[in-house]
Amino acid sequence: ANLFGFHLLSFGYGILFLLLLVPIIYYVYTYPMHLRLKYEMEVGSDIVSLIIYISIYMRDVPNLENAVRFASEHLFGPIAFEARKLLWDLQTGRYTNVQEALLDYSKKWQKNKEFTEAIEMIIASLDQASEQRISMLNEAVDVVLEGNRDDARRFNQQLRTPVMVVHAMGIILPVLGLVMFPLVAVFLCVGALALFIGYDVVLPFVLFFAISRILDKRPSTFSRIDISESPGVPAEGKFLRGKKNMPAWPFAAASAAALILLGALLLSFDPEGVVPALFITAGIGAGFAVYYYLLSYQKVSIRERTREVEGEFTEALFQLGNQVYSGVPVESSLEHSMKRIRNLKIREFFDIALKNMRTGLTFQQAFLDKDYGAVRYFPSRLIKTVMRIVVEASKRGSRTASIAMLSVSKYLKDLHKTQEDIREDLSETLSSMKFQLYFLSPLISGIVTTLTVLILRILAEISEQVGGTGITAVPFITDIGKSNITPFQFIMVVGIYLIETCFILSLFINGIENGRDDVALHSLLAYSLTIGFIVFALTLAATIVIFGPLITSVV
């Protein structure tokens, strides 16, 4: 159409333009709120650690200001910054004492009633005798852990309906609707560009927006394992080959280019373009999969090893604390403890410390010495922090050290149990979503693509047969084969949509399971893109081979 010399959009493209414009405007309008919620979730995930560190310190030394300082030194990320900011405000006179500062800070987390209650109990414990103080500190930790459990259960219950809606309305139904596109294209006079804008631009954006809003309601749970001090961690954007940091993108680009080039070469041998389109979209997916795999596989391995060692450390610390509490000298306690944990990897940690003590190093040096200390070979921030607490307690006597070990092991055991309970609560929902990500969505996409390709063949054949009869003026019948989309274009659009779906669902699953965790997200993306595209390609190939000849023979 033309108005005053300006070309106007067709009706179909006009609708697509409006569909794209409305969610963009709304997303931009709500983006500041999204950023605030995202920051609160990141900080809130470390709240449990903050309470635990303060409680651990105050068991032996009832000095709240030093306890907050201790926590700020051993936490990392935004929560560490906020703890240091709180101390800075205290030093500059904004608050008269640390109790006032903590109470004011807790108001920021009014939605997290358990955190506020835990802070109040910690402050109240300062006025209590030793045993009562320890009891209140234990209860403060229990309160915040139980609060996390309850929040996770509520979130899981609220999550089921949004997950079903997102998957059904955002993925399954749109994919099934692709079958009708050849006929819609004839009626609305739209082609591959409309399908690309609708399925590869508008729909992914709406899905991303909906998922972001669901994740904004995710409660704060636990901080991720810190591997920054572990040896063998590659630099950002790189992976280790030997001892050399290698950039990941050239390998990803080479993988993508090889498959895309092969697909382009096959175009001359396959005029319909089914196989070339499959190779080209596989190249795009392979490029991302290789890139994210190279970025994550070494970090995931280090993290899992660290997680396993930290889990064993709790039991080993408990055994050592029991031995020392019974009056056995530290060196002998280490020997006895090692017999009980002989099958655990953490045994090596205490073995190194024992050898160090036998060479004349003190208890502190045996664990924390920069050159020979056991923590040098087990670079876990959690283990290093706990051993500093134990070493400090040992300066006040072996019995104090044993009490510190038993107390810390109890906190860590409770923390681990709470994490396992939350994972169990979310396991059913996450398993269902991973099945959809790895198999169901690619499977349905492959079947629907085959059906659409066969429909395009049927329409072209009918149009050709009608044209052969000499009929030239029958509405729709004579134009039915003039669909503005080819099988090559259709598979390209669906393949790109499948890749985007892998990104969006991976972001959703990782957000529910881990919060903001790039390492876990990259690992999930690598596997979902690989498995998902293999399922899609096999389904497409199998269904075309089975049903293609049947349709041809009938027509």
C-alpha cells in the first residue's frame, strides 16, 4: 500500500510489528525493577553464610563488631561489600554502635523475616551467659535455615503452573502451529521473513520476558561454591590446555564454520534444501555448544571436586573435634581421625597437616602456612575459613578448639541438610523441565518440521496438477502452490528457534536450580544444545524417510 508517497506495511507485517513493539516497551519500563530484584537475589543467597560466620565467631568471643568484620573478610561478592559498608558507616559515625547498624540493615530485608529474627537473636545473645548465648546463636542459624527451606517449598508449589504455561503456550503450541504456516502464508501473503520475525524474534523475546519475571520471584537460597583460589582455574573466556590459557572462541568458530560451509556446498545438490538447512543450523548450534563446553568443563570438574571435599570435611572435622574433646593430644587425634576417614578424599588434607606437625611445625603452621600448610593443597575458601576459626580457638586451649570444631561441623551439617532438602523439593519440577529441554521440545520440533515440509510438497504438487488442467482463474486453488516459503527457509527458522529455546529453557532451569551461576549455565547450555539438536536432526531424518515416500505415492 502507498499513502502520500510512503510505503505502508502489509496487514500481516503490521500485526507482527505491533506484537514486537508492545513487549519491548513494557520490558524497558520494568527493567530497573528487574535489576533491583536480581541484585537482592544475589545478595540474599549469601545471607545464610553471613549469619553462620557471625554465629561461629561469637560462640567463643561475644564481640559483635569483630564478628561482622570476620564475616566481611571471609565472604565474597555483594554481601561482603555490604558488610564492609556497614562497618564503614559505623566508623564514620553514622551509627552509634554495631547493634544499631545491624538492625537498620535488617530493615532492608523486611521480606525475609527469618533474617531479621536471626539478627535480633544474635544481638540479644550478647546479654546472655555463655551457655545461653551459644543456644541463642544456634537457634539464630536454625531459624534462617528453616526459613530458606520454607521459601523454597513455597516457590516450588507456585512454580508448577507457570512452568506448564510457559512450556505449553510458549513452546509446544507455537511449534504445533507451524504446521499451519504454509496455508497462512498464502492467505496473508507473507513469507519467510514474517515467520522469522514471529518465531525467532517476537516469541523468544516474550518467553525470555516471562521467564525473567518468574525468576525474579525466586527466593534467596545459598551461595555457590567459590573456586577462585583453586589451582587450574582457567582465565575468563578461556580454557587450559596443559598450563596454557587458550581462548575458546577460535575452536567454536572453526566448528561452526566447518558445518555451515558443508551445508552451503550441499545446496547445489539438494534444490529443496532440507539437508543443507540442517547442516547450517547444526553449525550455528555446534559453535555455541563447543564455546560453552570449553568455558565450563574444567570449572565444573573443579567445582564438583571442591563440593565433594567440602562435604567430607564436615564429617572429618566432627571426628577430629570428638577426639580432641576427649583429652587426646592434637597429633594423636589426627592419627585416630584419619583411620575413621580412610576412604575419604579429605584424609589427604589431615595427612599433610600431620606430616607438617611431625617436622616441627605448629598446629597453625601445619594447616595455614603459605608454603607448606595443608590448605595450600585444598584451596577451598570454606575449609580455609573454618581452619582459621579452629586455629584461633586453639590458642585458648585444646578444649576450646574441640568445641569450635564440633560447633562448626554442626553448622555445616545443618547447612548441607538444608541444601539437600531444597534440591529434593525442586527435583521433580527440574527433572520435568530437563526432559522437555533435552527430548520433548526437539522431538516435537522434528515431527512438526517433517509435517510442514510434506505439506509444502503436497501443495506444490496440487498446484502443478491443477495448472496442468488449464484452469487459471479458480481462487486459492491456482495460488495454493505459490507459498512464499521454501523447506530450506522453514528448517532454518525452526532450527534457529530450537537453539533459542535451548538458551531460554537452560536459563530458566539454571535460574531455578542455581540462581545466577554462569559456570552451571554454560555447562547446561553445552549439553542441551548438543543433545537437543541431535534429537531434532534424528527425528527429522527418520520421519522424512518414513513418511516422505508414502506422501509422494499418494499424491
